[in-house]
Amino acid sequence: MSVAGDTSVPQRAVGGGPAVGDPFGRRFVAPLYLGAALNPVNSSIIATALVPLAAALHIPVGDTAILISCLYLTSALAQPAAGRLAEVFGPRRVFLAGIVLVLAAGVVGSLAHSLPALIGARVLIGAGTSAGYPSAMLLIRRRAQGAGQDGPPRGVLGGLAVTGSATVAVGPAIGGLLVGSFGWQTAFWINIPFAAVALVLALAGIAPDPAPVRTGSVRALATRLDLLGMVGFGGVLTALVVLLSALPRPDWPALAATLLLAAALTGWELRARHPFLDVRLLAANGALTRTYVRNGLTLLGTYVILYGLTQWLEAARGLSAYQAGLVLLPMGVLSALTARVVSRRAGVRLPLIACAVLLLVGAGAVLFVDGGTPMAAVVAASAVFGLTSGAGSVANQTVLYQEAPAATVGTASGLLRTFGYVGSIASAAITGTAFHRGVDDSGLHHIAWVLVLIAVLVLVLTVCDRRLARADRQQAD
């Protein structure tokens, strides 16, 4: 049996072309890493452009927050949808189509002079960048199978996580420098060179999808894609976002809409021939479902501290946005380094337990942070969450690769990202609730207690998951 990262196995034709030497050579992985980085690039850099953008458009800064939320919502909807499209039409085709959308969005956003036009550009960016990760996971899975590798290619999966973590780490600092030098348009035109390079690398390094697209009738295509399921899933997420955004004020109509739409979606998917959200699989495959929940909770904890501590540093400690980004830079750097280390070792249970324990340690440390805490101690406390993020992202991604059916790994990977986006949206609701009377030490400590609860849930969910230990033993054998 071959092991992950073993390149001594005989190489076969993979992805429509011959694989020569290492099936995961630089020509193949470079466009995947760059494509997967496009989403975190756009998630992080925009934060530094909101204030100058509002000044240029003569609108309140608060109105620009929609440029962040519309990207998250679009990405949460589009990630699993892109995965399904990749399974049906071919991952290379969907990957390239996504890059072209990002390229077009960069042009539209750079030339826009109104908030609605910028919202449109951000929606295009969310849809285009969402194709990168699920398509990459499907391409990797098929390439590994074609090369005769039974285990997950840990180095390649780790590279995807490292790329995203590193981008988030340096995004605010580089974004602040570029926006300060060239204006708020930088947050949009930066996509043009990134997407152009990714497009060239993808055309050169990824072999064409082997099978031609045969869609049949429009009705047959809609059934195969489960378009009604996609629409229903989007409705549930939209209602959930409205519900979370209203906190701490309860939005009873949004709650009712969320529950009713979720019930309708479940009923539809149980009857669908090709369900977009396979409810039966989620019920039967507990390891996969637990991975989604564990990943969502871990990212919820990470984003809560990222957003909450940033606001506290600026409002309570008087730092500028750029200075706050520098304080949190070690958190992102450690996340990337930890992801790299974890990707090189076998086993997922110990990294996931370490992730939960570190999340609990970090939450406890934040309980003792206040206005008089030395900045070095604040940096150290935030850095713990970088270790959590790096270990959790790689290990959960590996578990998903192992547990998801090979034919639906694109949709499954997209759903993993969707749970992360829901975590990020929920984190905004938590910080908003904690700071609704003002950004102060008391609000930060309320966030820390929420983090303690999240960490305990992640720890229990991980320690009690016997499937993780069995999967590690199978890999060892």
C-alpha cells in the first residue's frame, strides 16, 4: 500500500494527461495554491480599504460593512455549489471559470464609483474565488487515485492550508501598505495580476478534464445538479445570517424563516435523486458530520478573537487599524507554520486534541487581559489562537479527505468551508453582542467566556470521537 507523499509508485495517466515523476509537482500544485489563496486575499485586504473607500464615496463607514458580509454570504453559498459543479462538469473547467470571474471582478471593482457597483464586484469575487478550494480538493483526490496513492497526500493538503493561513497573516499588513500608497481601489485591482497568473499556471499545469460534458436536457441537468436544493440551501443560510446579524435583539421572523426553510430543505433532499446536501450521508457518516461541526466551532473561536481583539485594540487601547494588524501578525504566522508542521506528520487525533486544548488555554489567557496588560502579553495570548487555527485546519481537512466519498469530495470540501464562513458570521454576532454597550475590558472578558464554552465543546467532541483513533491506526497499518 502506498503512503501519502510517496512518489516512488509507478505513474499513470492522471487528469487527462500523463503524470511524469512526482504526481504533485510544482506545475500541478502552484495554480491550486494560488487559486485557493484568492478568497483569503479578498477577505483580509478589504478591511484596510473601508475607511478611505467611505471617504471617497462620501458615505458612512458603517455602510461599507456590507462589502465584507456580502463576500462571506456569497462564499458560504457558492463553495459547495462550486464543488457540485466541479463534480458534474469537471474540476479544471470550474477552476478556470472561477479565475475568469475573479479577473472580471477585479476590473469592475477598480472602475466602480458607487457602493452598489462595489457590492456587485464583491459578489463576483465571492462566486469566483469559491471555485478554487473545492475544485482543488477534487483535482488532488483524482490525481492521487490515478497515481495509485491510497492515503491522503498530506504535504499537498497541508500546502492548501498553509497558503490560506499565510495569506490571512500578511493580508492586513500588505493591504494597509498598498491601500495607503495607491488608494482603496487596490483592494479590487490586486485581483487582476493574481488571477492572471493563476489562469496561466492552471492552463499550463492542470491537464484537461478527461470526459466531455454531456448535460442532456435542461430538466435533466437541473436534477443532476439539484438546483432546487441549492436554492433552498441558500435560503437557509440567508435567513440564518439575518438572524445572527440582529443579535442581541431577537429577530423572531428570521428565526421562523430559518427553521421553516431548513425543514423544507431537509424534506426535499431526502427525496432528491442527486441531493445537493445529502442528509442521509450526514446522518450515516458521523465522522464527516462531526468534522464539519468541529471545524465550524474551531473557526468560530478563532474569528471571535480575531474580530473581538482587533476592535478592543483599536477602541480600548487606541491603536490604529494598521497597528492592530501588526499585533495580530504573529497569530497568522504561527497558524501557517503550525499547519506546515502538522501536515508533515501522520495521524489527526493528537493535532485535533492539541487544537482544542490550545483553544481552551487561549480563552483562559484572554480572561486576564485588560487595559493595563503589557502589549507583549496581548501578542502572546493572541498567538495561541494561531497554533489552534493551524493545527485544526490541516487535521480537519485531512479527516474530510479520508471520510468523504471520492465522487462527492468537491461538494464535501465546499461544505467544510461553508461551516467556516458560518462560524465567521456568528463570530461577528458574538462580538457585536459583547460590545453592544461599548468596547471595553468587560466586553472582552465576555468574549473570553464564550471562547471557554466553545473550547470545551471542541475538546469533548474530539476526545469522544473514536473514529479518529481508528483512522489513525488504519493509516499506520
